[in-house]
Amino acid sequence: MTRIKTAVALFAGLVFVALSGVAQAQVASPNETARYLAGFEPDAGSALAKFAKDANWQQHQRSFETAWKELDKRQISKIVPWTEENLKTPARPLFYMFSGPDFLYANAFFPNATTYLMAGLEPVGPLPQINDRSRYSLANLRASLQTILNISYFITSDMGSRLHHGDLRGTLPILYTFLARSEKTIQEVELVSVDKDGHVAPTPQGPAARNAPRADHGVKIVFTSAGGRTQTLYYFSTDLSDSGAKASGFLKFAEKLGAGDALVKSASYLLHGGNFARVRDFLLNNAQTIAQDDTGIPVRFFKKEDWLLKPYGAYLGPIPIFEGMYQPQMQALFRQNKVPKLDFGVGYRWRGFDSNFVVAVKKNIIAQQQAD
């Protein structure tokens, strides 16, 4: 009898191990998931291959492919050569405040960044999983992407409501999609948190999360670009106002990355007021190059002895909803210089012929480049 029980137990153990192996083999990698969300056909051996036969995904693929081709023709294919000519920055960290999950434009303007540090109020969400239920959330994902695909920026209130619902919640599905469409290969994904001292560690899960100290939650994604170059993306859901930045360790972590570059666009003119002085000062002190539209740091904060400002496009003033944010100094900058036109859109004035963009470069960097 004992031998029979032992044999049964052994057989059950072998079946469990075998089934566990099958289950693990069925789990798609983050890179496979990203490509599926971006509308790329899964490999035949992928755990997601069966879902590509679904009518919902096939509609998603057709719709997204059409939208992406239009975006590339109107924006990305024009930004890339402009960047190569006008933003010749070395491999440094990129600080993209008020970004939300906009890796698309971060990569378009700063493709060589060693680390992308992005921040917004939008939640990170759980790691995306494609299954029989979540595959029906693809339409919600497309809706979340609609504004940035059409007018170059996210509408925070609209996106926020969408990112809290469905099975593909938070910013991660959007980050995955943009990484895949930017021809990146995701190697590692980890949910992380930054404490008040600026230390980043894996986010506690399960019961441990209830007793964890206050921290800003985020994600760390390690990926490779063409040629195998490894880069890292951090996105944190954090309050960048002065009170929020004081209570958070986000800017302390940013300082640890060293000198970098910065991108600011469609930022609701938050850096114009007194409630975002901490993040504004951080960018002025730690960025070597700042590329921004007029919603970024006002011209008056750039000291002439420290910065060279290069304007592009046309300054027509803010759109009506922000009419109080007109900058006479910005108007003078455009009037006093021979300003090259832009054939792509940036920010709230998203059509190329009425967009404005300013590239601010620290003069000590220019002097160093000339010496080299």
C-alpha cells in the first residue's frame, strides 16, 4: 500500500511539474506583449499567436497601422532629420517632466539618451497581460492614444479617466506600444518606487505593500535599440508641484543621474508660475540642453551669460485657453532672429506652420565643443 501511495504521489508531482512548465511557456514576455499591443503579428510559437486570430485584434492592427503611418508621415519622419541637424546631443540622461507616457517624442527628439526619466500624474498600472479578457481592452488603448497620434500630446484629464478602467490600465500599455513602434526590444520590466531620499527599489507587493513607507510608484524598463545598444526608461507617477516635490524623493533620484538634457512640451504653462519653482530650478541647474515649446521655462529665466537660445517655427502666442501666458520676451526672441521654419507640429499649436520650439544650450557646453 505504501508503495502505491508513493507511486501516486510521484506521478502527481511529475504531472504538476509538467503542467507548470507548460503554464510558464504560455506566458508572453514583455517584448511579445508590447509588439502585440503595437499591432505586430506574434511569432507562430508565441503564447499570443492564438489571440492574433481574434477579430478584435485584427481590427486593432488595421486601425493602428493606418494611424501610425499617418503619424510617421506627418511627424516622426520629419522630426528625425531635424533632430540630427539641430539637437546633436551626446548620450546623456533625458529629463522629460510632465511627459505622461510619451516615450514616442522623447525618443524622436533624443534617441541617444542613456536613461529616459519621465514623470506625470498618470498611474503606472499593473504589468500588462494579454488573456481572454484583456484582449477586449484594445479599443480603450487606441482611444487613450488618439490625441497624441493626432495632435502630438495627451489630454491629461481625458487620458486619466481611460487609464483607470479596463484590463489594460495605467501608462504601461502605452509605454509598451511606443517602445515597440520605436523599434525597441524590451529586455526587463520592473515595478519600482522611489523613497524620500531618492533611492529606487522594487515596489513591495502583496501584504508587504500595506506597511511600506510612502513612495512614488514607477516602472523601470531596460531595452535595446538597433545595434544592441542598451538604454533605460523610468516613469514615475508623481506630483511635480513644489509641495509634491518637497515631499518626494523624485528630484533627488534625478540628481543622481547626473547632468543631462531636458524636453518640455504641452506642459500647461506650469513652469511659468511660482508653484513649480523646484522642478524649474532643477532643469536649469542640471540640463545641458533644453528643448521646449512656449509652455516650458519662460525666456526670462534663462540668463544671457549662461544660455544660448535658438528659436524655431513661429511664436503666435498661447492658444485662447492659456491667453494670460503670453511672453513679450519670447516674441522679441523670435523677432530679433532669423528663425527657421518647422515642418512638424509641437505642443498645443500642433500644426507645423504655427508651432514654436526653442533649443536652449548652456554656453559652457558650446565653448567645450568648440575647443574639442
